[in-house]
Amino acid sequence: MHDGFFLHIALFNTLFIWAILISIQRMVLHKKNKFLIFADGTACIRQHTTVHHHQQSKYQRMTPLRFILLGSGLLTATSVISAPKKTDKPNIIYIMCDDMGYGDLACYGQKYISTPNIDRMATEGMLFTQAYAGSPVSAPSRASFMTGQHSGHCEVRGNKEYWKNVPMVKYGINEDFSRVGQHPYDPEHIIIPEIMKDNGYTTGMFGKWAGGYEGSVSTPDKRGIDEFYGYICQFQAHLYYPNFLNRYSRAAGDTAVTRVIMEENIIYPMFGKDYFKRTQYSADMIHQEAMKWLDKQDGKQPFFGILTYTLPHAELAQPEDSILINYQKQFFNDKTWGGQEGSRYNPSVHTHAQFAGMITRLDAYVGEVIQKLKDKGLDDNTIVIFTSDNGPHEEGGADPTFFGRDGKLRGLKRQCYEGGIRIPFIVRWPGKIQAGSVNDHQLAFYDLMPTFCDLIGVKNYVKKYTNKKKATDYFDGLSFAPTLLGNGEQKKHDFLYWEFEETDQIGVRMGDWKMVVKKGTPYLYDLANDIHEDHDIASQHPDLVKQMTDIIRKQHTENENFKVTLPKE
């Protein structure tokens, strides 16, 4: 009888506690910023995020409620808050260089330029042979990566500048623009850093932004970036020894993007022989800031780093160290170039040596990033991607023909031929991605958003991040995580799409068929038998031309800032 009495008391207490839990659950569902008990016995705090104004409130799951067994075998509910664990989400480092062609790396067939670290990356990861940039030029290509949209849907479709016709300001003996930058990303459409922030990542970006001008609605401080150092404006990046760089650091208390004046540079002119007396080399400075940020990562919070190095973009300029001197010996009989002051490209005496040295210097940076991950014990849980924003250029004295930089592809930067948009693409994740694998899956930059979402565990990213206030909020990508991890069904694109206003070109790839539209005229190529796109067979396949024309008309949306000529029906 006595034992039964205490049994009844224990049962009563247990039922009473569960009743309280259920009541709390019902009450706090209607309250903000309150402790919430779920039916499965887990708890969370309701948090209102400020990542993006159109996003819904998020529920962040916390420590499960632990039930402690009594000596009698009965349960009493007690909440126990456990210590934070190291993250099991993968870190991601996305390295995008500037204007590197498909054939500029040894692992893609380059014979003149040494790239041992990137080549090793390929032997330790997966090399893609049919990866495509978002556009044949910088700003819209980066926009495609950031937004998960192709250039028929994306707001940014060209290098529209905001530094023209603005007052000048004085830096030492030089004048520079008071406002710089490119057309801003659509603030009503979410971008990758905001998604990563929403999923618990700390974010850093080092290099070129090109997603909005200074003071616009789209600068790193407003778009999910915790730490930024580099160029807001890609035109400013034409100088490797600039008058200033841009910085934003949430940790340092910055409230907006600011300018960091290069005091050692501004005492010398921006053009001519004395320009090379400048000492503050932006590529090195940007890389060192990236390494400092990486060194702060301790594995407790996942991190997402975007390293948009400006190498090997024109101008052809760098420190005269062992890297450059070795190539000056290799290319003893070298070409010279007289410079182009309006574009801020200074003269070059050793054009081939300079270009090769810039790629090898970039390769050294990549090697240091991977070594840092190893030194910190973060290597096994970090995905590293290396790629380029578009195909090779002829600007600033560059000589792509000499190096065979197009990898036997037709076309250069600013063209929708393969040479302008097909780029090197390597992914490394030790233990997860098959080492030394080569893959011919067709992907484009707008596939990276869904791929990252898959890799970090975000389900149905389109539904979650669509802005319902917009009439249509486009997401054009397909995840290629199944290809990377070697499991699951890999969906394939029915087509890939590009358009570019400056040269009035549109590109569509459908399987092995490729159509390039120039000023409204379509040209059709069979890439399986004509990788150089030499033989236009449009007249032989009117059905395919019509099918691909219909694709263009369905995919193209009007944009007042960036216009192209559509093919006739």
C-alpha cells in the first residue's frame, strides 16, 4: 500500500509535467522570441532573422530535452543544455580567378605555365571538362553564381558602370573617381552568402565584388558578407597597384563598406614608368587578408569563403620576384606592349613572362589556402572549388594565341562561343569526392546555389527562398551534388543559356547541339564533331534552330539596362 502510494505520486508527477510541456508548446507558438517545446521533445528558440527582408521567421533547433531515469524506472522531464559541438556541416571555399581560359592550367593541357598546386587539387578531387561560366564577361558571370540565375533572368547582364561622370577626388598626386562600382544585384532576390548566413555560416569574401556600386542597395555589408576586402569595382581592379581598396568587417565594427587608401602607392602616378615604383600589390594584400580570415576559423562554426582573385586579368603587372624572373628567362625573346591609359593598363615589357607569372602566383595562393586548411585540421571537412569567371582576354597585352589558352576552343572573353564561356572547374573534398576523377557533366554557375544547398542540408531551396512578393522569382540551377558525391540520381539540364548585350550575342547548348545568335542571326554547331564551332549547319537543321529559338524566347526576360536581339521566329 505504501509502495503503491508513491507509485501513484510518481505517475501523477510525470503526467503533470507533460501537461505543462504541452501547454507551453501551445502558448509559445503564438509568441515571438520564446522558448519552444516540440512534440518530439526537442527545444528551440524562435528567432527573427534580418538576413533578407522577404524571408520568414526561422526556428533554430536547440538541445534536446533529456529524460533522466529514476531508480524506480519512471521518467521525470529535465532540460539539460549540452556544450556546443564542432560543426558537422561542411565548410566551403570557392576560388574564382579572373579571365583564365579553359587551357591555361597544366591539368587542362597547358605546356608553358607551371601550376603544381592546382594540378594536385585535380589529382585529389574531380576535374570537370564541360563546366560553364554564367556569362562571357565578369560582372554578369559573377551575378549568375551569386543569384542562381542564368543571364536571361538575372538583373545584372553586363558590365554597366557607375563611375562615369562623377566628381573626382585627390589621392596623393592622383585623381580618382568619387563613386565606383557596377550595376547592383536585385535586392529582392536572395544571393548565396545570405543563404549561407541563414544556415549558420560565417562568411568572408576577398577580391572582386562587382555586384553593386559604392553606396548602392547591393554591397557586401548588405548582402550577407561578414568580412570583405578587395575591389567593390572591377574597373578599379585594372590597377594591381591601386590608389585604394575597399573593406568591410562586421567584427571590427564597420557599419558600411569603406575605402582603405594605399599610402605607399599614391605618391607615384597611375600610368607610366614611375607607376612601377608603387609597392602595395593588391593581389598579395587581398590574399593575405583571406589567409588571416581563414586562420580565425576554429571549426565550431561552419565557414563560407569566396576568394575572387583578380589574377590573371590585365594589367600585366606584379612584383619582380623569383616567379617573374624565372619566366623572363624562359621567354627571353618576349613581346612588349605600349599600354592603354584610358583602361588603366600600363605598358608591359615581358608580356608572356608577366602572364605566365600571374597564373603561377595564383597557383601559389591556392596552395597556401589548402595548406592552411590542413594545418588547422579543417581539410577533411572543407570543400574547395577552383574556377574562372569567363574565358581568356586579349586586353593589356595578353596573347592567348601564344599559350593556346582557349584549349582548342573558338572564341574569347565577351563571346558566347565555347572559348568565352567554357572554363576550368575543379572540386576537392577529401574522403567525399573521388580523387583523380574526370567528369563530363554539363554544369553552369547558376547550378552552384542548389549544389551548395544540397551539400549543407537545405531542403527544397526554391520553396524556402523564393520571394513571394515578386511576380516571378527565378531559380535556374540544378544541383550536381550527386555527381560530386557519387550517389543519387543526377538530373541534367535540358539546355544551358547565356546572353550578352555588349556583343549582342545569345548562346544555347542542348545536348551536343550549340546555337550562337549574333545580332539576331542564329548559327548552329555540333559540338560532338565540331568542338571549335567552325561549321554552321543551321540551314541543314531548321527543326533544331526553331526548337532552340523557342527556348530563347521563353527564357529571355526584358531588361532595360541590357538588351539583345532575339532571333526571328
